[in-house]
Amino acid sequence: MNLDRGLSSDDAQRRLKEYGYNEVPEKKVNPLLKLAKKFWGVTPWMLELTVGMELALGKVIEACVIFGLLSFNAAVSYTRRRRRTARSPS
């Protein structure tokens, strides 16, 4: 390699074969999996446990309200994250 002229074509080809392209492959994640992850964590677990306890006590309306709020929060968080990543420069 010459610092003034750079790599020769042969060196460039050899390095391309040896190391590959200088790129990081983008990981595609299923959008439904991203949404499901919004229900994973300490706070969602507490609310999910509360929904189960309310159902066990026969309080269906309260369980539906809590589940509705949990789902609404997950949906808002998911859409905000998608908008933020869609606007970020690539």
C-alpha cells in the first residue's frame, strides 16, 4: 500500500474477498414483536397481574379498564417510537 496513491486494484480486490464490504447489515424486527415488547417489563407485569386478580375477584369491568389502559399506553408508545425512527436521518 502506498500512502500517496492508496491501495492498488489487486489489493482492494483481495481485501474485499478477505474482509467483505465495509457495512453493517440492518436487522429487521417484526412490528408485531416490537408491539408485544411493550407488554414486557416490570410495570406491565404488575398491571397484567392486577388484571388477573380483578378477574379472579369477579370484577370484569375493572379488569377491562386496566387492560384497556395498558393497551392504550403500549399503542401510544409504539406509534411514537415508529414516528421518531421514521424521522431520524439514515
